[in-house]
Amino acid sequence: MITVNIKSFTSAQKALKFLQRNGIRCIVERGFGNTGCGFVLRVTDKNANKAEVCALLSSIGVPCDIP
């Protein structure tokens, strides 16, 4: 499963809706990590790959911070 760390709820929702419109299933969860509070976008689509997800996210200005 691909996870993407996103700092703001607004960006997480933007990414979620954009990926879903492009046929990639995902969910947003609250994340707590070493960098403080944030959100995690979990791509649940088994056919999606990191390069595809990062390319789509960068096209809408959402940084692709994949651990």
C-alpha cells in the first residue's frame, strides 16, 4: 500500500478527490509522526504505483512525500 504524508487537511482532501477522479482508490487518515500532526493519504488501489501517484499529485501542486 502506498502512503503519502500531507501536512494540511485541505491538501489531503484535494489529493483524495483528484486521485479518485483519476480512478485511483484512496483514503485520508489523521497521521501522527516525527514531524508532528498531519494527514496520511493511503492509496488502497493495488494497481497504482508510486511514480503514477507522485506524477498526478505534482500536477495539482501537492508534494509527494512518500516514506
